[in-house]
Amino acid sequence: MKNINKLIISLFLLTVAQILSSQYYKDINLKGNLKYKQFYITEDIYENSKNHLDDIRIVDKNGKEVPFVIENEESQRKQSENVVAQAKISERIVKSDRIEFVVKFNSQNPNEDLIGNILEIISKENFYTKYELFGSYNGKNWDKIVAGEIYKTPDKQNLTIKFNEKKYEYYKIVTPIDKGNIFDEAVLKYFNPKTESVKMVETNLPFEVEEKEKTTLLKIKTKNLPLKTVSIDVADDEFRREYNVSDGTKYYESGHIFKIPGSKSSLEINVEEVSGEDSIIIEIENEDNKPLKIKGIKGKYILEKIVFKATENGGYKIIFGNENLGKLNYDLAQINDMIKDRDFVDLGTLNKIEGKVAKNPKDFSVYYNIFIGIIAILLVVFMARKIGKKE
């Protein structure tokens, strides 16, 4: 019984410790007169946040949470997409071995060509099918553009067809069998890579080198960054080695790195599939060669942004570091693409919250949690003593 009492007390102490766990914050320094603000997520936020940024919160001067949205690579690229035209299916042709969905787009300006490179279908039904996409200037003579698969399930969907820039007015999606009315409407879009809004940055990454038989193990700390590639700075002048990328349990990528005098070197490795892990392991096969002299590791990633609406003149903070917090979903995520006018704002230095929300005397939530934790401990101790006396 005494052991059980100790276990109960330990569990409650662990719970309270989690409540009082350290968090971090940065002041948000507002700029401009626009109501929507945005800023890039800095490396120290990535490194100290938990659950892949799901623990991030924006609060105002009163400690009240403010709706926000994190713009990842995909959502930032969408801002460079312009809707060219939208139309319903003009013709649906059912044949013995296939079904054809024809859409005719009309230009708002008769003197301008319809230029698109993305076709996005709108569907209310769940389905999966392979397809072929054709284009036509007159609705009679068709050119094949691309083939692939489209689908929609309760969990995920792929309703976007991308292709090289075209000037067609008619588009036809052909599926091999009759899937029914899988969609009724389509949107023609144009993605202009010249106005792409994503920003790639490079940073130094901490690493350790371990030699194991004929293999060099590079253990790279990701700092929780959404890494796309890593580049290895090698002192050796001439080499060619095979490599494998893993997280310690599963392999994701393989290839070779090389440096040859008078030739173009290749020292960049794709790590996108494993970048969500805390660390990345690159195994370099040396065979009978001496291990490479690794001088440094650099990682490249696309900066993610946070967008929020400022209704006060100041006092906003970004708070992070609590692993017990999960992702929030606000309406702002649904309308974010339509918000074009925003002010870029700056972040202050990294600060640690020690038992209270720093510089926020009106937010008593932390004190309340401490009080509840103390009461819980006192109740457990009281119950443990009662049970001990009965023994």
C-alpha cells in the first residue's frame, strides 16, 4: 500500500511538473497600418517548439489567444497562383470503355488568351480514378497534355492537375471507366514561378561523426527545421562515395556524393522525407578508402510564415515550448489566400517564461495552474496519510 501511495504521489508530481514546464516567448513588434501582420518563423522558434509547431500560440497584451495561421511551403506557393477562369462541365460523354468530361473556359477579355498550367476540379463525391487530360482550341481537335490520378477521400484529396503552360479554351478529362459525376466544375489557374513567394535559406547544422568499420556515420541535428537538403563541406579534394539517409531505423534516400578537380562537385543530399525527425543519419560508404574529413554541414529549408490579425496597438507575443499543447484550427486558415495586404513585423529576442507569462501581469492562467497543482498535491498527501493510518 505504501508503494501505491508513493506511485500516486509521483504521478501527481509529474503532472504538476508538466503544468509548470518551461515555455518560451518572443515579443512581436508591430509595424505598418494594415490590420493583418506576418512574420517568418525563426530558427530558435523551430528549435524550442514542440509537436512540429503545433504548440505555438499568439496572445495579446491581456493574455488572450489570437487566431493565426502558419503558412507552409504549399500555402505560400498558392499565393502565386491566379485564377484564370472557372466553369461547369459543358459536356459529359459516356462510352463503353471510358467517360469524358469536357469543360469550356471563357476569357473575361476576348482579346487575351487563356493561359493556364493548373486545372483544379471541384467535387463533392469521394472517388479514385486514373485520368488523361486533353486540350483543344475549338473543342474538336484534341491534344494530350498529361496523365495521372485524382482522388478524394474523407482523409485526403488530390484534385489538382499540373502541366506546362497552355493556351487552350477547352479541356477534357478522360477516365478509363464510368465513375459517375465525380465533379461538376473546374478552375483554370496560372502559377507564375517568377513571382513565387517562398524563401529558401541556408543554415549551419550541428553534427557528430562516428567511424564504424568501413562506414562514416554523420549524425545531424535538424533543430526541428523543415529541411529540404543538406550540404556536406569536405576537406578532401577528390573522392566519390555512396551514401544512405536514415532516421536510425528506416532508410529514406540513397545516392552518391563526389568532388573531382576540374569537374562540378555534388555534395548536396535530399533529406525532405526525413526532415521531421530530431536527427538525420547519413551513412557514407568508404570501402577501402580513408574516411572523409568533414568540416561542416549546412541545411536548406523554406521559411514558413505566421499570419495574424492585430486589433491592438501592441503587446502581442508568440509563445511556444509546451509539448502538451496541440494544433489549433481557425477560420483564418480558410480565408488566408484571399488576404493580400499584410505588414511584415519583427520579433524580439528569445525569452524563457519562469513560472509566469513574462511581461504579462494580467494573465493569471499560470498562477491558477500552480494553485490547482498545489491543492492536488495536498489532497494526495492527505489521502495517503489516511490510508496509512487505516493500515
